Amino acid sequence: REAFDVQAVRRDFPILSQQVNGKPLVYLDNGASAQKPTAVLDAMDRYYREMHSNVHRGAHTLGDRATAAFEGARETVRNFLNAHSTREIIWTKGTTEAINLVANGLAPRLKAGDEILVSHMEHHANIVPWQMIAERTGAKVVPIQVTPQGELDPDSFNSLLNDRTRILAITHVSNVLGTVNPVADMVCQARARGIITLLDGAQAVPHFRPDVQALDCDFYVFSSHKLFGPTGIGVLYGKAALLEDMPPYQGGGEMIERVSFERTTWNVLPYKFEAGTPAIAEAVGLGAAIDYLNRLDREAMEAAENALLERAHQLVETVPGMSIIGTAQHKVPVMSFKIEGLHPSDIGTLLDQQGIAIRTGHHCAMPLMDFYGVPGTARASFAFYNTLDEVNQLFTALQKVQRLFA
Ligand code: PMP
């Protein structure tokens, strides 16, 4: 197998080669947001310099160029997810808006007593929109339990599936634990009962390519900014038949076919769900991020990421009192941890002084923090541009922090 040249890849990410607090930046907060390669910065710059105009207006050359770039990016996303058609690719502001859109769109199908199955390891973005819809409809949000290792408990899932279950909305990969959930099996079981399925792919897509046709989920959502693309844009994949059946989320320009004071009709998919001028440059940037990723050797990249996680797990015993939260069999390189006697936010601050960026806190997953009985965790989340040496530096810094303060 071809070696993965991490140093070459790092040169594609200009932000990485800087000093922070007098130390070379070690960026291990990729789960919160990933950095952008020059290819993305250039694509957005070029878009604004050479082709910006509003899209789908068709009256002049710049408009045609902008539309081609914008719709080209949609096709790139379709191919990335292996979706059947670009009609099934809806631009949103991000994962959060995509889930809110689906929750609102499914609300007319819900009635009192219906159940929406989520899990105890969801991000708030995949809990709160369902709670809001439950409030409106009388439906109930029910969580699948998590095991101490940080996997979804299959017994809990099986026992909660019942005739009232209407929706299964779960995360593909946990942002706190790194667990890759067995979503294909779960979707399969849910579909056999006619349950609508949504997968939150926010933390999955930075590490591997999902195939929505193989997964057979009804909805798949993710954010561009975690996939090395710009902020402000994300994707909702939905099966066309369901999207056709759902009411629009917001009203305005672009999403209509015809407007009159007597009767307004909706545009075709995907535009029915894209009210207003879209985030055009951001779509172009996301397309460029995916094109960039497509040029890398996926297999080598995933092997390199696994090596980072393995090294990190091996080094845990070199820091007295340190333990990992989330020891699932199948993980992406995300490591939540605690160190006895140290508050997570102190760990974060002390690491920052050494140029190392991690995330601390509840990670928008308070129910999961409650399950583990912690106020928060410290989390190092790796990307393919991180190096084994950076993992070593993290642990050298943690050893120092532990010696000084624990
Ligand atoms: N779901 C998961 C699993 C996430 O990790 C995140 C981001 N932390 C979100 C949803 C929300 O994504 P965004 O804030 O980009 O909408």
C-alpha cells in the first residue's frame, strides 16, 4: 500500500503552519470544525472574482457561470453520497437546519402517542428539533440506551421498536465518543416496520464516504465546515418520494412555481426547499473540498487516521489518572478523556498555552454527559492532516499538565 504523505497534505492547509502562543499549532479540534485546503479557498476566491451573480436567473453570462458552478457542486455532493439524483440533494445552512427541516416536514405525519426514536448519544441538534415537533404534535422522543463502552445498546433498540415508532433519527458517528454506529442494520430493521429513518452524518463524512443507497436511509445530513469546506452550508439528502410529500420549510423566492394571492404552488425538487438566494460561493467551496478529498488515497488516509487513534490509545497509560470515555470497537479518531483531579476546561486552557487546540465541555451532548456522570470531557479529534508526532506532543503536554496540577 502506498504510504500516505501527511507532510504533503499539510502543505495544502495554510492555517496549520503557524505558531500559537509561541508554539507550533497542533490542531486537534477537527470535530468542532475542520480546516480548509487551499483548493477550497481558491475556488471561492475565483468564484467571487470571475463568476459571481445570482443563480437560476438565466439572463446573462455571469448568471449562467454562477449557476453552472452551483449546480456542479450539487452533482459533486450527489456523487459523494452516491445518491440517485440531484433532486435529492438540498442545500441547507448545515446539519442543524437540515434536521429542523426534516422534523418540520414530517410533523404532519405525527399524532399524539407516536414515538420518535433517537439515542442517548445524540448531539443536541438531533434531539431538540424532535422535541419541538413532539411538543406540537403530542408525539414522544424516546432515547436508545448507550453501553458503558459507548455503543448503542442493541437490546435497548430492539425493545424500543414498536408499533408507535414513526421515526428513527440517530447519529452515524458520535461527536463525543467517536463510535461508528451499526446504522445500516438499524435502518434495515426500522424500514421493515415502515419507520422513517434519518442519519446524522456530521461526524462521519470527515472520515469516510457514506453510500446512501447502500444504507437505504430516508434522510442523511451533514455540515460542510466539518468536511473541510466553508461554514454556512450543509446538505440534506432525502429520498425523492418523501421530499415530494413534505411541505416546504420556508417560503420566499426560488421555492415557488407560481405565486398569486389566490393560490401559490411549489417549485420542483430540490428548489422547493431552497427559499431565497442560496449560499452560492459556499456550495462551490464545498464542491471543491469534496473534489480535493477525492484526489487523496482514501484507503491510505483511513489507515493513517486509525494509526493516530491507536497511538493515542496506547499512550493513555503514560498519563497517571487519565481515562478514555468511549472505547467502542469501531471508532473514528476522536478521543474524549478525563484526568483525575483536573477539570476539563483547565486541561484545555493549559494545552492551549502549549499551542495545542482541543475542545472541552459538554460537546452539545448533555444527556450523554449525564449518562457518564461528568460535567464535560476533554476531546481530541483528529483529521487526516494530523501526524503521529502531534499525538506524541499532545501526550507530552498532558503529562506536564498532570505533573503540575493534578
Ligand atoms: N450532529 C453532530 C453529530 C455534530 O457533531 C454536530 C456539530 N458539532 C452537529 C450535529 C451540528 O452541526 P452544525 O452545528 O454544523 O449544524
